[in-house]
Amino acid sequence: MDTGTHVVMGIAIGGLATLDPAVSGSPAMMQAVMAGAIIGSQAPDFDTVLKLKNNASYIRHHRGVTHSVPAWFIWPTLITLMLALLIPGLSLITVWLWTFLAVFLHVFVDIFNAYGTKALAPFRQKWMALGIINIFDPFIFSAHIVAILFWRYGFNPGWTFLAMFGVITVYYVWRVMEQRKIQQKLRTYHPDATHIFTSPTFRWSQWHVVVRTKKKLFVAQVKNGTVNYFETYPFEPIPDHPIINAARKDKNLASFLSFSPTYRWEIHREKEGYTVKFVDLRYRSKGYYPFIAIVKLDEDHEITGSYTGWIYNTDTLQRKLEVAAG
């Protein structure tokens, strides 16, 4: 989910904690648990600092180790120890448990969007991306804001947030059912489908989808239950080709391939070498595929520049490649 949603989720967990007598009976505990819940709800995304290094590191590692099983326990431990130094006399196990809930809930909800996370690493390295909830869901965010306002105007925070989480749970169940309806519809059109990738949009009734069969890739949109096809591409696994093999040594392309489950690739002959381009098909927007990896090579198949990330026009891409080439 987006940063704003994780913040209000942390506040909600802190409010929910008032149902715990060990928390509600002590102003110091209430302060510590609220701080732990808010920080814990953000902690798995502290790897955003990788953006300062480069896009490749960010794409390859974001929602990786910081969302992994060991991190579920490391984050609340570090946060609890920090709070213990600042606020004496705390029940550390209580603070740890509520902070753990904030960390775990962060990781859990991230699984439901198209980006996904390596939530079960190191036991399972595969990205878990269910493609059910948009990275920013207005209903989930608004539900938290309404509950916070109820608390502000005198409602019991514990019961208010408990009711809110109940409503959101029902919402998640509904979204799962909607996704299954879409997948069932697409399988009636493509009984030979090996994979169906869904990417939810800001609108409840609109989904980006990619259907993969053994021979083709179908890029489409499902809107109000109607399937609208945009493009169809041949499904071509990455070949054992000298130019492709040389490009795959690039860290930007390696990051793209570690993240993207469905894409198409192209090789273009240029005046002074070659360009290898990979395009993620899940994020089609206004006829454009903005999430790409591109590698430029010279005549000897040596890499001269590369980029992985979100690009919405060719001028920006050219500037990124010039910077990468030094």
C-alpha cells in the first residue's frame, strides 16, 4: 500500500490497542504503543532509501528482505528497544506484540496489490502479488480517516477501529470474489491459459489483465464485467541469443526480470550497436507501457547504458540512458 495508508493503519492499530488493559491503564504505555504501531507500520518500507542509490537496487530489493519472515520479528524488536530507552517502565512484551501486529499487517496488505512482496523469504523467494487491491485504495484510506474522526469526536477508539477492521475484512473478501469472477470469465475465453495476471486500478470496476497461453499474450481490460482486448503478442520465452545473453548481464535488466512476471522483449539494430528492450505488460496506461528495462550495447555486445523504471516519454528515457552511460 502507499505510505499514507500505512500511516493511518498504524494510528488505527494504536487506537485498537486501547482495548488492552495493559495499554489503556497507562499513559506511558499508550504513548509507547501508539509510537510503536505508527513506526512499525512504516518500518518495512524503510528500504525506500535504496532509491538514492539507483532504480535497479530499489526494484530488486524493495519489499524484499525488509518484508521477509525474519524482518517480521526484527523490526518490532528494534522499535521496542528504542522505545524502552526513551520511555522507562514499559511492559516490553506488550509493546512488542502491538508493534509486531503493525509490521505484520503492513506486509500482509502489501501481498494483495500487483507489486507484491517477498513475504515468505527466505523460505520462499518468489514474489507474492495477488493483484486484488490497488496500491492506493480510496475505500480503505477513507475508512481509516472516518474512524479517526469518530475517535476525535468522542467515540471509543478500541471498538471504533475494531468495527472498521471488520468492515475492511468484508471489503477484502468482496475484492477476492470479484477477482475470481474475472479470472473465471477469462478462462471461459481462454481455456488454454497458463497464467492470468490481474492489476487493479483506482476504479473498483476496472482491472488491467494479461492472459498468457503457451503461444500468445493477451493484454486487455475488464470494465464493468466486459473484456476489452488491446494488444496480442506472441509468447516468446527469452532465447539463448548472444545479444540477449550480453544484455542480461546488466544489473538493471536483471532487476526487471527478478520482478516482472509477464513481459515482451525486442532487439533493435541501431547505427552503432543494438538496443534490447523489455516491457512489463501489466501496467498499460493510455496505450503506453511505462514500466520498462532497456539496455544499449555496442557492436561488440558491450553494454554502453541501461535503465529500468517508469518512463512516460522518449525524451525522459534518452536522458536516463545518457546519465547511465556517463
